[in-house]
Amino acid sequence: MSGPSIFPDVRVFFFEGDFLSMIILGIESSCDETGVAIYDSEKKCLIEEVHSQIQLHESFGGVVPEIASRDHVKRILPLLKTLLKKNDLSLQDIDGIGYTSGPGLIGALLTGAVFARTLAWALKISVVEVHHLEAHLLISLFDAPELAFPFVALIVSGGHTLLVHARTIGDYEILGETLDDAVGEAFDKSAKVLGLGYPGGAALAKLAERGEGSYLNFPKPMIDRPGLDFSFSGIKTHVANAWNRSEQTDKAKADIAEAFQSAVVETLVIKCKRALSLTGLNHLVVVGGVSANQLLRRRLAEIAEKLNVSVFFPRPQYCTDNGAMVAYAAYQKFLLHQETSSLAVQVKPRWPMAEL
Ligand code: KG4
Ligand code: ZN
């Protein structure tokens, strides 16, 4: 292990060339999913357990931070025990730990941070801090090892919408971002207006498959303005107005869902095209919860073929929040010697990706 350690007996690892053999525990607790996972660098395999808090927050129509923190506290240890037991592993097999230290809800982040640092101290191993959005991004390299930097990344989640020029691990230039609501947030708020529950992004997308809403003339936000920023706060008002003006039938609901989804997806497609042309790059990576959206995948694949660029989406299981992405990103951080054995519990609820 590189760097000074406060533990004289902290476990040491050796590189063999560029290869580092480690079993890494990843912990995700930035919002409403508790995720624990193990990445075994020798076997190149990821195993994970995820617990979603959706049912706890559903009746409130959004994530309640205090409820989220308390549930992480309750779930994290049993989840880890289950993961180890199912895979015939013990705590002593773990060589290093990575946890999401930001961005996210402070109480939720603290739960993972305290757990990770305490466990590392008890096991005399090191930890790395992982940026939640970078973890979303880097899991692409696990699913597509042939993927090479630099590339354009579209990060679309419940809390973030960014277009990034990813130069290499830890080096990201923000090309554009949302000025207000994130795409996932727009999906969820619109789904709420249509009575589809919380978080309703996936339900809205499913309903949209049955609709045809071109007659509703939904605007594509910000496409007339130059640049790569987004704005999705106005479109939910459009959904509300269209719903209030409609006859409120199942057909009207499906049509509005379709009009909303296609306006949002086309906006994202236009901005991705612009980002590719501006940077001259020919790889596009799309990550985060909304990258599970089938229309977005289809449309970006069509555009990529036309432009002769490659587009990559992680498998759906790794699009929404999970611990596997944290374990895998942590391995990349260990490779870069970014580990610490300090006991200081660090979280960064606000952590711009450009500051990595
Ligand atoms: O990345 P993620 O799990 O959590 C954050 O880091 O925010 O993203 C969750 C977001 C939610 O807003 C959810 O509604 C949205 O991703 N989402 C979808 C779909 N699946 C999840 N949005 C559109 N279409 C989907 N199929
Ligand atoms: Zn996320």
C-alpha cells in the first residue's frame, strides 16, 4: 500500500506490472438505495446486493432524507452479511473498501462513510472515496473493457444531467449540465402529475409505449439555444397543463406520456450530437438511471450509426444506483494509489465532477 499509514500493520498489496490483485468491497448509500458489492480483480467478477427504499418514500412522493439515513443504518450490515454468506466469503477476504463519499444526501452518505471507515479500521485495510457519478461512468468499463478514453459521456440520473468530456479516469470537463431539474426528476415529477407513483420514470416510459402524442406539440427544451446546457423544469408544467386540458382518459394519459418522453429524448439526442461534433470524439457513453430508458437507447443507437460513432450503455442493472459500480470504481482508484488509512470520515454532499 502506498503512502503513510496511521496503522503500522495495515495490509500491503503488491502490483505485478499494471495488475493489482484485490478483493474490494464497494458501498453505495448516497440516496435511497443501499448497495454493497465485491469486485474480485483476479476473477474480474462483481457480486452485489441492493436494497431499494422506494416503498418507504413512496407515500411522501419523494425521498425523505432522515428516513433514508435511518434505513441505510438498518440495512447495511445485514446486506453485507448476506453478500458474504451467499458467496462463501468472510470479512477477512476483503483487501480494500470503496464508499460513495458524494455527491448525495449528507446523512445517507455519512452512514456509508462511517461503516466503511470503521470496517477498514477493524480489518486493518485501506479505503478510497468514490464519486457517485464517476462510479456510474466507470462501470461502463467493466461491461465494455474495450471502451477507451477519451469519450463523451451523457450522465442522466434522478439528481444529475451532465454532458462530459471524459479524458481519462478522474479528468472530466463538463460540457453542459441542467440549469434546473435533472432528467430523472422531470420524469418523476411528470409521472406524479399523471398519477403513476414515485419514482415514476420507468412507469411513465412503459405507458408512453402505448401513446401517440405528436398532436400535443410538446416543445424540446433549450434546443434553439447554442451550447450544451439543459433545462427540464418547464416540461412538467406542460405535462400538467396538457393533463388538465385533456379528458383525463387512459388514452390521454398515454399520449401525454409519449409526448413528454419523446420531447425529452430528442432534446438529449440533439445535445449528444452537438457534443460529439464539438469535441470531435467518436465514442459516446450513456449512464445513470435514465440510461435504462429504451427509447433513449434506441434513438442514440440510430444516431450513432448515422454518425459512425460508437455508443455504449451499461446493462440495466448497473444503470440505477448499485454497489457494484462503487466497488469497480474503487478498484480504479486503488490502481491510482488514491487509498487512505486515515480514520477521518469524509463526505462531500456537493462535489462537482470537474473538481475530482
Ligand atoms: O441513477 P439513479 O438510480 O439515481 C440517482 O443517482 O439519481 O437514477 C434514478 C432515476 C429516477 O429519476 C428514475 O425515475 C429514472 O432514473 N429512471 C428512468 C427509467 N428507469 C429509471 N427514467 C426513464 N426511463 C426509465 N426506464
Ligand atoms: Zn445515481
